[in-house]
Amino acid sequence: MSSETPVRPELADVVVGIDGSPSARTAALWAAAEADRRSRPLHLVHAADTDRRAYWSDAATIQTVRETGRDLLTATEAAVGERFPDLVVTRLLGRQEPLDGLREAAGGEKTIVVGSRGLGGFSALLLGSVGLGVAARADVPVIVVRGDADRPEAGSVTAAVRDSEDLGWLLLAAAEADVRKVPLRLLSVWNILTHVGDVATMLDDLDAAAHRRVREVKALADRVREWYPDLTVTHHVETGTSTPGILVDASLHTDLVVMGRDHRPLGVGPSLGRVAHALIHHAHCPVEIVPVGFGTRGGDTT
């Protein structure tokens, strides 16, 4: 019989998309620091979208686009090299549109990093359509770099958990904390509004449900400690009426928020839930979105 077994993850290469925007430059430097922590290469990707542009642009325009992209990659590599001279850096000038270009560059294992705002104008759009699309559809972890570039380190990684099914992707959050040598905090929000009138109708029932959540989160923390015995792991269940609001507030006091991304029924459309969508638009620190099946593998059990 088939089962999915969590495995201790190895943090992979880092792929970062650049488009010339200030947000992308910030993301590239953050991605370089992440790759340096992991002792893995950094891959700079600029998707020039020349295959699609060729339908309405002449050859001279396409050539200009490609030259601009090469110059951008060269300048970004130089900026990264000034801060991380020993980091292995590659450059890729893609012909595809950005979303497909980043997904292809990541393959099935690399981590994708994107900025919180692209070149689409309209500063009110807090996350560019490319970043949103990648976070919703990629089969690998995606980190949306938010917060001030010079924000002081808080010294922790926070994982937004719900129940025992989160263990697979949670181990990736543990790996992120482990490589930073900082504690991992498991934070679960018990939203009373999701239970009233549905799962529980009496005050005693609500109290019992809250205690069950506390036990589940503690059990998750214990499992993580089994995999990472040298890692400090804390856990907390917070009660409130706005799950996104509590997680956004928590992002003020941590270096990275990690959360799992559910699969949509039939695989139709973007698979970012309401909470993840709000978090990557409003968090005060980078947010890592991990597909729920990324931290597991198929196995045979008896």
C-alpha cells in the first residue's frame, strides 16, 4: 500500500528572477545570502519573453530586448559578487515568459525567489502577477521577498501550521532554521469563527477543540525535534478571529515565515489559499510557500 513518508530535506540551489525593478534587485541580494547560507549555487534568471514578443516585434526590437537582458544579468551578477565573492553564480537569459521560465529553471528541486513587486507599474499592486503566479503554481518552494532590505535580523524562523498533515513541508522550515542556526517557532492560529455553528456549538466543545489543537501542534514540534535534535523548536497556539492578521503581526518578529500550499480540487487555477494570499501581500518579512507534497516521497508499507 502506498504512503507518503516525510524525509529530512536538503536545501537546494536558489533560482531568482530579475526584471530590472528595485524589488527584484533586493530579491537577488536576499537570494544570494540564502544560497551562501546553503553553500549552494545561485542562478540568476531573466525571462525576456522573446518567443511571444516575436509575433508583433521586429528583429531589431528583439535584439534590443535580449541585449538589455544580458546587461541586466551582468550587472546583477557583479552586485552579488561584491557581497559574496565566493558564491557560484550562473546566468540564464530565457526566451519564455517569466512564469514558465522560472519554473523551468527550477526543475523539480530548486527554490525560487521573487521580489514583491515587478515592473508592471501600479504601486498599489503589492505583489506582481509573475510572483503571484509562481507562488501559486510552482512545484517547488517559492520565497517572496518582503520587508525592508536593511531590516535587522530577528533570529528566528516561523512556520504557520495547522495539524499533523503539515509535517512534510514543516521539515523544510526546520532546515531553514537549522542552516541559519536560529530557533524554529511553530505558530498555529485557532480561529473560533471557523468552529461556531459548525464543528462545535457549546462552550465546552470549543474549549476541547482548542486543547486538541494545542496537543496536535505540540506533537508536531516533538516530531521535528526527532529529525533535528540540535534545533530549538517552540510551539504556540494563538486564538483570534483573523488568521491572516495574526500571521502578518508575527512576521514583524521573525526572519522568514514558512507555510504549506494546498492543492486545489482537480488542479484547476491558482492554489494559493486566502491566508497565504494575504500573507505574501502584507507580511513584514520574506514568506516561503511550500507545496504540501514537496517534503514527502512515495513508499511501500505493510
